[in-house]
Amino acid sequence: MDQTLQRLLDAERKAEAIVRQADEERDRIIQGALQEAHAEEERFEARIPELHRSFIEKAEQRANQTNNELKKRYDEHHVQLRNLAEKHENDALEAAFQLLTDPEIDG
């Protein structure tokens, strides 16, 4: 019986040692994960200015592209209006001259 009791005590000590080692390993893993997460957070925070700058640059590029497209459309519209004005200039001048010289024409 003493031998059985001794084996049980030895097994319990071994089990306690295994549990203690597992607890220590778990704590090391948790600490390592916390340190890694903290390092990742610091790297991300260090990149915030770069990310912000990149966002601003892209927004400026899009704004410039939109501005250039609007300017191009405005210029095209301006040319169309100028062409129409030139096309109808003689007709308008003749009609105005007719109105001024012919008293019988009612506007």
C-alpha cells in the first residue's frame, strides 16, 4: 500500500509540475502576444502620417483631374458658343439693320 501511495504522490507531483510548466508556457505566450500586439500598434501609429499624406495626395490628384475635366468641358462649351455667335452674327446684324431702317417692321 505504501508503494501505491508513493506512486500516487509521485504522479501527483509530476502532474503539478506539468501544470506549472503549462501555466508558465501559457504566460510566456500571452506576454509574447501582448508585446507583438503592442509593437504592431506602434508600427501602425507610426504609419498614420504616411497614410494621411497618401490619402491627401490621392484626394488632390482626383480634385485636379476633376478640375481639368471641368475646364476642358467649359472650354469646349465656350468654343461652341463662340461658333454659334459667329454663325448667327450676320443674321442678327441684318435683322437689327432692318429694324432700324424699316419703320413698317413691328418687333
